[in-house]
Amino acid sequence: MSSIGPGSQPMDEDLVLTKFATTRLAHDEAEFSVARASDPLATLDSTDVEQCREALELALKISDDLASLNPGDDQPVYDLTHLDETNTKVFNEIMGEGEVSMLLHAPVQAQITEGVLAGVWRVREMDQNGELTRDYVEIGDVPARVRHAIEVATVDRFQPGTPPEGAMNVMPVLAEISARSARYKPGHRNHVISFSLLPMSEPDQMHLQATLGRGPVHINSRGYGRCRVLSTGIRNVWAVQFYSASDEVVLDTIEIGDVPEAARAAKEDFEDSAIRMREIAEAYL
């Protein structure tokens, strides 16, 4: 059984020392990429359409489900392992690759990529050897695996510890995080602590990182400039950082609550994606 909480998840050596560091390694970017087909849909002739009808009908089914989906509903899941090579290629083209990608490290390893249609997620789960065990699409604001990981692979309480020598503001920050995370209930608005105007010494930063630890979820969003979201070892506590075009951190925060909005699809996304997916599929039927 894997351990959970602060210190339980692997920490990379190459970390950026912001208030709460996120990983910025090339291999992470490579892991975020889900394979896509090289054959464009525009090359399909009538024979090809019959061969890939299963993929197109699946897209229509997803479109119908998206149109009626509301936040909080059970999120439909569509297994892809039964698709043959042709149908897989076509469905990959329909999905494309969108703005949000995720890595899960516990309780299962998974790569998650949002399609070009917001709220449509490709989830690929792997065993300890990196072998694919599940391949499916899920529609919703964020895949259920993400919230499940936060629930089972983090802890709900922590000890602030002893202030380090040279500490300035880390102890009040930890006290606020502790109080807010203890009061959080699903449906509450997220609480944000911004470090932009809050002096934090290097001992503050190191103590903050060591106390909160690293959690099981790593998210990369390119929707509104580049954004990194890292779950901590404390339940419902997230490190959220926004980057400039020159890859400098421009907003550095701790967010307490549900998965941050930068990584979630909204109700209006479901409606728009339902229309667009149907248009794509019907164009080839």
C-alpha cells in the first residue's frame, strides 16, 4: 500500500523555488501528450466512413450526453479499448488535444488530456510497469479520478511544525491554510492566498513546501496563458502558478477548495462542445 500525505509523493530535483515549487521538466511535458492520429478526417472517402462508423456513432452519443449534462451529475464514461485501429485513429482526430493535461501518481497512474472540445477527457491508466490498463473518455468538469485521488491520497490535517530560523510569514500562512481547509465543504467557493504582495523568505518557502508536501495530481493548463496546478499532500490545498510568455511566474498562489477553475470545464463548455462534436461527426455520416 502506498503512503499518502506530505512527503509521500516523489519530488523532482529540478524545482523552481517559488513559494510552492512546481515541476518544470521536459519529460513532464512529453508525458502530458496523448498520441493522436496522423490521418486527417478530411481524407475519408465513403468506404472509410463505413469502416469508422463506430467512432462517429460514439462521437454522436457523447454529443447527446454532453447536451444534457449538468455539474454534479454522474459523469458518463466510454471505453475505447474495443475500437479497432481505424476507428481509434478517427476518434483521436475528433478528440484532438486541448488546453488542459494532467498526470496522476496515486492511487493509480494515469495520463489525462482534455480534447479540443472542453469537458471531453481522454483518460489512460497504467500499471506500475507503464502498461496501459484502461483507455476511456469521460465527460464532465474534471475526470472523477482526479477528485478520487485527492480524497484517498492526501491527508486532511497537518502540523505546522516549528518556525524555521529566518521565518517571516510562513506560520500565519500555514495557520490560514489549516483553518480554511478544515472548514471547506464541497460547493464552497475556493479561497485564494496570493504571494504576490506577501514577503516570504527562503526559509519560509522551504518550510511551506516541506509542511504541505506534494500530492498526487499535476495539472498543466494553457487556456489563459500557461498555468501549473499542483496538488499538495493536504486535502483540497493546491499550489497554482501562472506564467508569462517568457516563462516567468506572474501570479503565485495557494488555493483551498475544489480543483481550481483553471483546470475545470464549465456548463457552457458542455453545451458548446455538444454542438461542435455533433457537427464534426455528422459531416462524415
